[in-house]
Amino acid sequence: MSFIIHRINALTDNYIWLIETPSQAWVVDPGEALPVFNKLNELNLSLAGILLTHHHYDHTDGVISLLTQFPDARVFAGHQMQKPYITDFVREGDQIDLDGIPLNILETPGHTLDHIALYNNQVLFSGDTLFAGGCGRVFEGTSEQMAQSLLKLRDLNDTLAVYCGHEYTLANMNFARIAEPMNPAVIERRNEVRNKRLNNQACVPSTLGIEKQTNPFLRFDLEPLANVLRNKTGTDNPMTTTDLFTACRGWKDQLDRTDLLDDIS
């Protein structure tokens, strides 16, 4: 069955995703309600359900208002999320049916403990675990959890379109160019992203194949980036996968976001 995904800009740099099927609409991570109401009215659709990747306010603050107008809408979230309005708790291996369109569940803790990703053979809704060119900060989980969550997503098919929760792509690709300055795929993508952002164009969705070629947080355990990270830590001891991720995430965390948004010649 066919479906259309609509991008809804929200807050400062959030993306809400509205999935339009032939007879229903589903919304992913509604950080605010008004732009969702506007899109539903534009499309003349009612809301069948809400899909939440994690509990942060900028992905959930619109839920209660949406349920006020659509009280029969189901709300799906990971089994560790603690929100009173959730109707369906899901775990890894579960599948949600959206008007005949399946979405599979992966548990991807690290950014938060309740984080999930949703995917099928066409799309991946990665929330704040995997961004275009980057990944989320480790807030509630551990570096080991975040590393394993990212590697789990890396195992999915290259052709999947990646729909993440924020437009951080330019800063992410500026860091990717610092981390892998000789990677031609990184150089090309960073230039494309810069041109898009100069014209106020969205850089999401990307594809998982592009992420595997250019995103440091899907490449931290691969050469040559892994060797760069070993040298940066200055240790002679072997580094585990978690060690390599921690080094990569820590490197980016040390750089001010404003610096990463500046042009790099």
C-alpha cells in the first residue's frame, strides 16, 4: 500500500513527520500541535495515531492537544516511556500496522532509555538516535548502549530513507569534515548540505547508504576514522567499539555548535 510522508517544521529546528495513507494520517514525534492541525486541515485528514520515538518535550508536547481533538487516536511508544496518554507500548520485534503499512520496532537506547526507531523496507524514523550526518547526545543511557543502537541501525538496508527529528545537518557535516577531511564522500556531501542550508532547504530525509558513507557515528569503528580516534586519545591500549564511539562523541561535544555552523574553507 502506498503512503506519503509530509515534513512539518516545528519549534526551532525540529521535524514532525506526518504519514498519509489512503484513508488515515499518523504523526511521528509531534513536538507541538498547531502545525500538525494545520497540515491535517490542509490535507482534509483526521488523525488515526501518534508514534513517539522518545519522551523529550520537543517530541511530545503536542500530544495532549492533538488527543483533545482526536480522542480515539492511538499513541504508540517504547515500553519504558512513562506518559499517561500512551495506549500501546511496544518492544523490539513488535510491528505496528498503519492502514496496511507495517512499521517494525527497534529499541535504540542511549539518547534516552525509552528510545525506539521505526522502520520498514522503505523508511526509517530514527528520532534523535541517528541524525543526518550525526547522532544524538548520550543523556540517559550509556555510551555502550548508544554505540550498539547506532550499529543496529547500520545493519539495516542502505536504501532506507532516514527521517530524523532535527535539522542539524550542516553542523554535523562540518564535524564529519573535521573527522575525515580526506573522505571524498564527506567533502561532497558537506558542500551539498551547505548549499541547501544557504537556500533554507531541508537536508532530511537522507538515505542510510549515504549515512554509512559520511556519518562519523556510523563509521567510528571503521578505518581510517577508528585510527584517527585511537591517535586522538593518545593511548597504546586496544580500544573497544564503545571506546571508539565515546572518543568520537566526546570530540564533537567539545566543539561549540556555533563553531560547527561557521563555514570551513
